[in-house]
Amino acid sequence: MSSIHVIAELKQQKKKIMQTINELREEKKKVEEKYLSIKGEENKIYDEIRRCRDAYEYDRLQMRLNVISNQRKTIEQRLREIEKKLRGQEEELERVKHRIEYLKPKG
């Protein structure tokens, strides 16, 4: 009877992990969209800098580029954190699945 109770607890844990994985995937998708948007903005500023002839305009673009670059770096860091959490949750899910299979009665 105790193994059935443990299996039920593991199934609950599996359900929570899967929910967490789905939430992390959604968050990753949103962060990736924001990252692509900022990356596009950064590339656009680089193009403007290459075509720029005015020193004042060049300095203004450099300031915008610094702000956008800092935002991109922050978002990249957040993206790496999410991916690390996602990998950890997926590994935990595999461990729980293997444990459930091991504890299931044979026959």
C-alpha cells in the first residue's frame, strides 16, 4: 500500500513539474520575442551609425545604442536563467518518471 501512496505523490509532483515547465516555456517565448525586437532595434541603430555623417547625430545614436545594448544584455541574461531553470525542471521530470516506472507493480 505504501508504494501506491508514493506513486500517487510522484504523479502529483510530475503534474506540478509539467505545469512549471509549461510556464517556463511561455515565459521563454515572451522573452525571446522581446529579445528579437531589441536585437532588431540594435541592428537598425548600427545601420544608422554607419550612414551617419554628423558628429552630433553620431553621439546621439551612440547613446541610444548603449541603452539598447544594456537592455539586450539584461534580456540575454534572463533568457539564460530561464533556459537553465527549464533544463533543471526537465531533468527532474525525467527522474520522477523513472522513479514512477520503477515503483509500479510488475505483472
